[in-house]
Amino acid sequence: MIEEAINIPVIQVGGLRSKVLMEKMLASGYADIVSLCRPLIREPDLVVKFRDGVHEAECTSCNRCFDESGIRCNGG
């Protein structure tokens, strides 16, 4: 594991959209923390949805959440 080699907590950043994958990463020790950014731009209540039974984020990583008018989901 990465953490054993560097002896500090590891944060997995980028590409996480599945609650099941996030849980597996944490349970296996692959990561100590998972980070969400773009999925929370599209769904600010995503953590509540995960708690209530949703398993996948709606975010498709289309990269249209940043433009001259600010940060918000402009994707489909």
C-alpha cells in the first residue's frame, strides 16, 4: 500500500463516482480519505443520496462545470 511506503494518510482524488468503489477503497486500505469535487458541483446533496441508497453519482466528468460565468454543472 502507498501509505506504508510514505507513512502519511492517502487521499484518493479524481474520477470517483461510485459509492461501492469508494467504500471498497476505504475498507481495503487503498485510501484513507476519498475526495469528491465535480460530482458535488452537479449534486450538492450527493452524500445524502448515497446515505439514502443511491449508488452512482450523476456526474459524467464532461468538464463543462467551469466557464466564465463561474462553477456550476453545465453538462447533461
